[in-house]
Amino acid sequence: MTEQKHDEIMKNIMKELDQKDLNLADGITIWHSLGTFLFSNIDKDNKDISKIYEQMKEYLSQMQNAK
């Protein structure tokens, strides 16, 4: 993924999150979609959702340990 594409995606997501009528469920859905999209692009050959979730959990664990 190019930096330009990443920035475009993030701008669109932030625009969605800035909506006044956005509820918590919508926000969670947007962030879940973003996470699965980004992590599925890390390993383009592996589109297995359970492995994508595993990579996400590993990343979150590393971030928690880095605090």
C-alpha cells in the first residue's frame, strides 16, 4: 500500500467518524473494517480471517508490552 493510498483511506475514515449522527456501533464497525483491511494488506497471500485476527492480536500485544 502506498503512502498516498493510506492517507486517502485514513481521510475517508476520519470523515466518517466526524459525522454527528455516528453511533458507537458504527464507529466500532469502521475501526474493525480498517483493522482487517490494513492487516490483510500486510500479507497479501494470506486472506484467512483467523490469521488476520491473530496478526492483529500479536500487534496489539506488542504495543501493550511497549508501554
